[in-house]
Amino acid sequence: MELIIEVPPIKVEGQIVACEGDNNPALEHPIEFICLDLKEPAVCKYCGLCYIQEHHH
């Protein structure tokens, strides 16, 4: 978990992201759909990766 904290939030364009734990076999998990309605990063409950919605103005 300490290494996951060092990873910056992953910027995505959509409102919903599907996390499968990255390409690292140690982080693979069932698919988790995460809603990015908040202005703060959302965290995957399985692997701890953070996602944030990138707004285009």
C-alpha cells in the first residue's frame, strides 16, 4: 500500500472509470466501476489506485 500512495491520481476524461488493478499481476482484481462526481480523487476499494476526472474547459 505504501507504493500505491506514491502513485499520483490517474486522470480520466469520463465520469466513470473501470479499474481492474493496472497491468501488475499483484494488483489484479474483479472489475470495479468508480463514479468520479467529486472534485477529489476517488479510490478503488480493491487496489487503492486513485482516479480523478480531468475537466476540459
